[in-house]
Amino acid sequence: MNETSQGLSGKTLTFSAVVEIATAAALLVDPSIVARLLLGAELDGPGLVIGRCFGVALLGLGVTCLPPRGRSSGRAGMLIYNALIAGYLAYLAAAANLRGPLLWPAVVLHAAVGLFLARPAGTPSGRMAG
């Protein structure tokens, strides 16, 4: 691949990342508007919940695809996804009184993964070298 096509590919990836982040923001604010504009359909109840979960996933994907700035964008994207989805699922369990059998295990799993991703790189036990 030559330098021009690599530059175009990088710009396309960045453009795609920005579009996905914007779509994620719209889904997080009001998934029903996105469904209406894309599908011509309304969302309610579980559709709104799944739409917001999809928004969290798109946000993580978008951040992952941004050009790296010192830290791994993949790590940052997955940290954002796991932290936000754990928080949103915990909110649903507490405030919306949802009670699926895998809801709390999913909260714990995503919170744990988020905590592991949040620790400094190169510290397997999570302790700082001293």
C-alpha cells in the first residue's frame, strides 16, 4: 500500500469513527429518534434500553478507531464501553427495577473488565512498581 492510499485509509477510518461517535451520542440521548430516522419505526420499553446499549457499544467502537494519541485507542475504547455499560446496566437494575437473571452478573463482569483496563499498563498485579 502506498503512502497516498494509507493516508486515505486513515482519513476514512477517522471519518467513520467520528460518524459512529455521533451516532452513539444520538442513541444515548434518544434512541427512538435514531430508529425513526433510520427505520421509520418507534421504540419503546426494551427497545429503548437496547438502543442505548447499542449507543454505548458504538461509542467504544468509535473511540477504538480514532487515531492513537499516546495510549492505545483499543484499550481506551474497551474501557469506555465496559465502564459505561456496567454503569447503565446497574442503573437499570436499581432505578428501572429490571430483574433478568444475567443482569447483575453482567454488571459485575463489565465492571471487573473495566477495572482491569483502567489500571496502569505493565502492572500485571495492578500494583505500581516501586
